[in-house]
Amino acid sequence: MQLPAERHNHILQTLKDQGFVTVSGLSEVLDVSDVTVRRDLSFLEEQNLLQRTHGGATTRSLIVRDRPVAEKAEQHAEEKRKIGAAAAALIDDHDRVILASGTTVRQVAAQLGRLRDRVGLSVVTNAMNVALELTGVPGIEVHMLGGVVRHTSTSVAGPIAEMVLGQFSCRKLFLGVDGFDLQYGLTTSSALEAHLNTRMIEAAEQVIVVADASKFGLRSFGRMCGTEQVHQVITSEAIPAGMVSQMEESGITVTVV
């Protein structure tokens, strides 16, 4: 049987490689009881080396606070640009798509606007900055939802937005998140916007999540859906390989850029 220090080193190395660990997985690999694993995780959490979760642990705090859109835009900017370009390439002529809010989704709109060769494309959005990116781009018709403007973003939400959204049926939804937890699902910092995003998911045939690697293993305030409703994820290279494998095993197509 391994010494506690050896188990702790294994746990921390696995976290570094995968971004998360599970009690059951560690119990099997280390050949110890679930109780011993939980004791090890508690000790490491006390040392501020990991964050306990239901059934395991992650390398970071799970809670994501709401932040101004200008602050978010400065973080992982190059990764978001690459994700936006990969997502824009998935949009076809005569497509009907929903672009939700968020700085990564804005990059989808920016990259789509630069292509300038789309025909008959309809875009539904609740984000004013997304609408402005696409206004005047030939071949793109923009449908802007109405509603309550969020103070920390340039997006709208609420019952009016949901009522207008109910008039549309779209092929693809490009969805940004504040948190993507494999067990808990997709979350955002605003409960009001989370409810609208849930309605967007219902209005689309395909759900494509655009999020840089920093969003994985985190949770925010408002839950949008479980991961079983996600068809594709486009993310950055820093995402742990173990997390990619888990998503692919659950049927999600993962594109790393």
C-alpha cells in the first residue's frame, strides 16, 4: 500500500494532467477505500492544493463571479479569436443560427463578419455587441431580441426576450458559458440569462459550446442544461486531455484549436 505522501503526489499529478479527479477512480487506481481517498482530498484541500467537488475534486474554485464584459474580453483573447474562427467556419449559407452572449460568442460574430461571403444567413441574438458586429454585413439578416439589459454585459434577457425567441426555430446555437462542469452541466453568472439560454437550447437543433479551457471544471450561479444536451464543444489547447476524453466518451464532438 502506498504511503499518504505518495497518494497525495499521485492525486496532484492527476489533477495537473486532467484538471479533475473522482473518488471512485482514485480508489481503484490507488487500491484504497473511498474513505481513504476522501480523507486525502480533504487534507489536500486544507493545504489549498485543490477544490473538493461532489464525488471528486478539481484544481480550482468552482464558483465564478459575474464580471464586466470589458474585463472578460481581455482574458484569453487570442484563444477566443481562434475559437471564434473555428465556429464561424461551421456556419453555412442559408443557415439559421442563434448567437448567445459572451466575449467568445462575440468573436464568432466578428470572424463571421470578416468572411463576407455568406448568402441568406439569419442570425438571432440577445447580445447587442454581436448584433453590431454583423449589422451591415452583406448576406446576413440580424434578429435582435428585446428585454432587460444586464448591467455587466451588453446583452438582454427576461420574458420579452423569451417571448420573441419563441417565434424562431434555428439549426445551430453557439453558446458561451461561465462554467462547464461534466457532472453539473453548463452555467452562467446570471440566473435571468441562464433561463433565456435554456430556451435557446430548446429552439436549436444543434448546441455548440464555444469556451476557452479556463471555463472547464467550474460552476457559476445559473444552470442552463446538462452536458447531454451539448453536441459539440470548441475550446483551446490548454484543456486537459482527460476532460476531452470524457466528453468524447459521452458523445460530444470536441474541437481543440
